[in-house]
Amino acid sequence: MNFKDASEEQGSSIRKEEDALGLEEETAGYTFCDGCNEVPFCGIKFYRRGEVVTRIEPWPDYPASPLCSKAYATLQRLYHPDRLKYPMKRTTPKGSPDPAFERISWDEAYDIIVHHLKRIKERYGPHAVFFYVGDPKEPRAAVQRLAFTYGSRNYGNESSTACRRAAQLAELLTYGFPTTGDLPTEQTKVMLIWGTNPAYSGQPFMCHWQFADAKERGVKFIVVDPRKTPTATTLADIHLQPRPGTTAALAAGMMHVIFKEELHNKAFCEKWIHGLDELKAYVKGFPPNRVEGITWVPAKKVIDAARLYACNAPGGLKTGAQGTTHDLNATNNHRAILLLPAICGYIDIPGGVTKPTSPLEGMPGFWAEGPPSFCMRDKLAAMEAERLDLEAFPAWAEKLFEVQTNHIVEWIGEGKVKAFLGWGFNMMIWPQTHEYQQAFAGLDFAMAVDYFYRPRTHDFVDLVLPAAMNFERLAPFAYHGRMIFGRTPVKPAGECREDWKIALDIGVRLGHPEIFFNGDVEASCNEILGMWGLTYDDLRKNQEKGITVPAPCPDAFKKYETGRMRPDGKPGFDTPSGKIEALSMVLQKHGYPALPEYKEPMPTSDEYPLILLTGARVPYITHSKWREDSPWLLELQREPLLMINPRDAEPRGIGRWDIVILKTPHGEIKVKAKPTIMVPKGVVGVMHGWAKANVNELIPRQFDPISGFPPFKEVPCAVMKA
Amino acid sequence: MTVRYGIVVDLNRCTGCMTCVLACKEENLTPPTVWWNKVLEIEEPALDSITYVRYACMHCDDPPCVAACPEKAIYKRADGIVIIDQAKCRGRGECRKACPYGVIDINPNQDYFPSAKPPYQNTGESFRSHPAGKAGKCTLCAHRIDKGKVPACVEACPSKAMTFGDLNDPVAPIRAKISRAEQLLESQKAGPKVFYVIPKNLSKPLEERIVKNPRMDRLP
């Protein structure tokens, strides 16, 4: 392997930089953090001497601020001696124990990629190449442009694997617009925070202070989370700790109380909820006592929470990207939550759950998805029949353009996918990771772009390309609402290139220099900025304060009455019925349960008496990142810990830091135990993404039939002292 | 009146997110295993509570470390900040023994990247230099305060759990917070200038934990 050579050369380049340091004036620079893959990005102001970054701070008055621990660690990551600095190709066949990577030039790397892309298109058609963006999300727009110009329909990402999209699907099916709720405003009287821990995981950015301020103003908080999170301990007036996977039953129980006591907003319900009678009839079967039996939440708490929420208009909602959708009833569980503010009439009113009035022109969706025109998404309509997830997940395919990736093992096995071009991807995102690793070994060609060599992924690809980091990138710029901000990058280390540029370069070499701006990143950004009459130079001139594109009209509410919820301008919501759909017409059409029905999770047994909850965040690590990247963060935690309630630990003779075996019918790992009341009795929690104890090997490849999401928070397990 | 800097930490807002811990690390570039700014996790099953505590040098009015130092290397600035003079310190560790809060470390002879020192370590700023064998602790970011900035931990806190200011200034925001705040290990009479707003029934468990183990103690 060529790692040694690379780090030696890097050592000498750093020594040169050191010599220069004393001579340079310190100046300010600006970039965004990619530490947790959150978009919109959090803002970093940094200080530089020449091309060396010396320190970082929160970007003053930036809309996504302050930073978190991971952002501060991006400084150490930038100068990590183990960074990938050069393109590398493997010299042994995939599946060999040692990939024997060797350094190559960018020209050779691009030649290899283009050779495979052309060959595969000719032999199997363009859709046999899967394009994927994992973490960071930043290159998504450029990679879509590449995929759709090349002609493949099959583009997916981590959101369409296990993160945001299942909840988003539920939102689109139910409300007709995507939302994870809103921060409390001056009007908000009560907040419902369900299955998310904003104290640690953003949503959006590090916003916990805004909740804490609201609490001091007297806003009431209902926090729903099986775990005793800091969000619950610092905010909750009522903390509901349901058994994982029983969301729909708990929400049904609260709706039962609200309807029974006639606390719902009758006028709103009559006019704007489709399937109201069916919903009422359904939740009638969930009286609080039954709900207690299903969910472990005491009946009195179900009643108290329902009353607190319904009697304090307006109520807000905050949900997470994926905390409520990691089970086999993911979509309908999340739909059930969404109906609570709906039946109370808290939709699109000040202090409630709102849809932005004036999103930036040309940016109807989230920034992370990319601007549709730049992404060339107009090409998709003609290729819909080619998307690989069409048959297995038809409701998803109808509502979301990104392909659900979890069946890629089968697609590779059946010869439908021959090559995989991945930016920042990690095999450990998938349940039964080894099946994906084996499948990838069978591909004609696989490529990865990353910051570090990550063996559990890169051992199974042919080409690894070194990406420039956040301080070294120009693209993409950021926007928040109608405010736009640019960056001032330093020179990339070694031969690193922006991942956005890598996508452009491949496009140029495929024979489309005009479409890919001759590989010029700034020109490609200007193509997007042109939608608002701006260039990157304008962002530079307004570096710290950014540019606000004036809104065409003031913020408006109850837009379902005025036709501004729907693209056709008719009153109502953007759903088939024009109403909020308790009864989803899309789900009905595809033969799914159309009400947000409760489905009993996998049963525990004497052999597997506990429920395994994975994927919960620690604040200083995101997923499988930061293992190679920053010793500062690794020093805080060097291995995964099994959180187990003391009442479950004691009878098993498990003490603090004891090594234990965590086992499901699908696999087992050894981890250290941390007895803690953070998890309730009957539930154990362990962090994901640690290669030596990869908990996703314990999760079966079973999926929610609507969204295709895996059961990361549902599987019965056993814990014993090793 | 003289300036007397302090911090009030509102534990009702602290979430244990470790941002202050990393902001301090990034600002001061302390060596491996040394965390001037810590977050303690206090779990009390009997009270059904988990509390997180931002924890560092208390910059005492009457600092026991100053008296304990045989080299007279530790002094209190006019604004109340307690500083270890790195030139005078010989690392005998008497200050460590004297400190009731256990917040002084002796710098190890370790680097995060021994093979390739990152260029940000080479800015020539004394607050970022930590010679092995010398005692070190939180400086309240005196170098930032001297430039009119607040300490890095305070600026960084995503929950706005920390209020920094002049305890002698009657109109400073810190004064509004101080009436609800307590000093830890008050009985030691060191006069700590970092105060805590402490959730009900937690003062005693918190002090017991500090006496027993003032380190972060995340893994053995």
C-alpha cells in the first residue's frame, strides 16, 4: 500500500507550511461544517495565515449557529496525517484480503472511470450504473447532473437508504408538504417533540437554546422518546417513554382521548381531513388502558399528554429525520404522529406546523436535494420505468425521486447493477453489512470518494479518490430561507479535489464539456446563483452577512385556504384528495394499509427478552464518521457502549464497563456495558457504525413495506456477560 | 471598582453535548488526555435524574493553588483570573494536591500527531504551548478576554447555558443569574467564581461526585 509514501510527503509539505506561518498576516475565512451531514450547513468562521487554517469560531450572526463539538474537530481533521491525498487503485481482484492499493494520477483515475462507464452503457445500458452520495450531502446536485446526463435513472443516497426519506414520505402522503416541524415561536403554547433529541443532533442545527428559551417563557413540552435524553430531562413537562416501534398505538391513544373529549378542532377536521370518520373509528379501538399495555406508557400519562397538547393552542411539533422510522411500520408510525397536530388544527398557523411561504425561486425542495434544474431532473420523467425500486416500493417511487437502495444486494446479484459510483459512502449503513460487502465485490466496477481510507468500505471497491475537506471547498454555497452565503476556501491538501469537481470532471471526460462547465466549480455554482441574478463574486462581496434575496410577499398562513399549498393554485393541500390525508389515497391505490395503522413489533421471547435500539446519537460522533478523522473526538469515546438499565444489568451480573455479548437471531457482537437509566427497563441501546462491533450485523434485512426502511429500533435481543 | 470575572453555568440548560469541551481543546490545543474544560455526567437513579455539568477551573477568589506552589508560579490577575506562569512552573504538582476541585493537570509528553505536527500548532502563541511536565489548567481564555472576547467555551455553548461577565458589575447579565446560583464545595472557602444553577436535590450528589472523581471518567 502506498499510505506510508503519502504521509511522508505530506509531512514535508507541512514543514514547508510551518516555515511560512510566521510571515503571513492572519485573515478571516468562511466555510460550512460537514461534521454531521446536516443541511443547511452550520457556519464556521476561521482564521488563516496564507493557506493554513489556524483556528475556528462560530460564524457571527449566521442563521445556523452556534457550532457543535464536531465542527471544532474539523480543524484537527484537516491536518490529519492519514488523510487521503492521492487517487488510488486496487491491484488485486475485489474480494482478495489485501486490496493492495497503489497511487495513480487523476488522469489515470478518470480514464478508468470513463472506460467502465462507456463499456457498461454499451453492454448493459446506462441504468446499470448506480450513482450514490452518502456523507457529506454536499455533492448531491453535481452527482445528479452527472448521473442523469450519463443517462442512469438510478441515483440514491443515505437519505433514501435509512435516514430522512421515510419520514418525508409520510409527510408528503399526509400533509402534501415535507416538514420536521418548527421551532417554537412567540405564539407557541405547547411543543410536541417526538423521537428526536435536538440537544445532540441538530434538527435544525444546534437549536436547543431556542427550546430552552421557550421553556423559560412558559411553553409546555411533551417529549416522546424511549430514552431519557437531555432533551427530555431539560425540557419535558411530560416525558412519554414508549416501547420502541409502538408509535402508531401511542398516537392513536392520544387521538382517542382528544376525539372522545371533543378537544379536536372540529371545523378544521371537517373541512380539511380526508378519512376523518375512518380515523375516529380506528382510534376508538385504542383507549388509554389498552395503549398502556401496548406501549408501556401509563394510561394517565397518555391522557395528560393528549389534554396538554390539545388544550393549549397553538401547539408545535418537532420530529427528527429518522428516529421514528427505523422499524417495520416506519411510514405509518410516522403518519400517526403527524395527525396529532392536524386534528388540533395546528397546521400552517403561527406557532404551529408551517410550510414556508416563499421558498427561493427554483428551489422547491431542500437544499440537500439540489436545485431541480441544475440537477437535470427534467430528464427523469422519460426514465421512470428504469428505476430499480419501482416494483418493491411503488408509493415511495411515486413520491420521491431518489431510489431506495436497500435492495442493491439483489440488484447486483441479478446483474441489474454493474457499477457503483459513490461519494462518501459507507457499507455499515446497511443491515447485514457483510452481504452488501460481498455483493459489491461482485460488481464490475466500484468507486469511492472520501477523506480517509475506511477499510470496511474501501476494501470492497476498485478506486478511491481523495476529497477536499470543508475548508478546501468552494461548492456548494449555502442558503437558509432566502439568505445565501459563500465560502473562501484554502488550497486543498496534496492532490485532493472537491467532490463536486470530481463529478464535473467525469462529466467533461464523458464528452460533455459545456454541460459540466469544463470542470470549473465556480462556473457551475454561478449557473445556480444565476437563478437569483447572482454570482459567486456577489457572495464574496457580502461574505459575512450573505445576500438576502427579497421575498415576493410577506409570510402568510393558512395557505390551504388561498391556493398556495398546491402547484395548481387551487385551495387545499397537495395530496390527491386536496386534504390532509388520515386515509392516504396513494397508499390505498398501492394496496397498503391506508390509515396509520399500528403493527405489533417483532415479539420478544425468553431467549431474546430485550429490545435493541440502535442509531441513537452521541453528540460528538455522527454514524461511522470520525473514527479515522479526529483523535480529539475519539478520545471522548473509543468504542461503542451498550446502554442497559440497571434493573436489567443487575440480574445478569453486569457491572459498569463489563464486556458483554449482545445477541439477536441474526448475529452477535461484544461490547462494553454501561448501566444507565438513560434507557428504560426492557430496552438496550448501542451505537452504530463501529467496525469491530458493527451492530447492523445484528439487524435483519427486513424492511418496512412502504418505505423500505430497516428495523434499527425494533429487534429483540439478549445480553449476557462475556 | 475592580473587575472580577466569573461564569454562571445553568445546569437546567446543560445537555452534555461536549461542545465547550471541544471548543476549549481547539482554542488552547491542550495535549492528549488533558481536558481543561470537562463535562461531568451525574446520574442519580434514586432521583431518576441525569445531569450534565460543565466543569473547569473555578478561578477562586482565594485560590489554594496559589499558596501551595513552592515556586510561586501561580498568581491571580487584577481581574481575578488565576494563571499558572509556565516559565516558573516546575511541575511539582503541589497545586494539584491543593486544588479542591481537581482541575489541574500535569502536561504529558504526548502529541496527537507525533509524526507530523499540524501547522496550527505553530502559530507561536504561548497559550497554545503546553510543555511536558508543567502544570496546566483553564485560563478562562485570558488571551481572548484581553481582546474583548468571551471565553471559547462560553461562546461555543449551543444551549447558552453559560453566562460570562464581571461579577462586580451591577448591570452585567451575569448578575441576573447569580441570585439563583450556588458555589460548589462552598465549605472549602476558596471563593470559586464559577457558579452553578443546580436542579433541585442535586447539590449534594454533585459535590460528592466531584470529590470522588473530578475527571470525565467516560471509560476506565
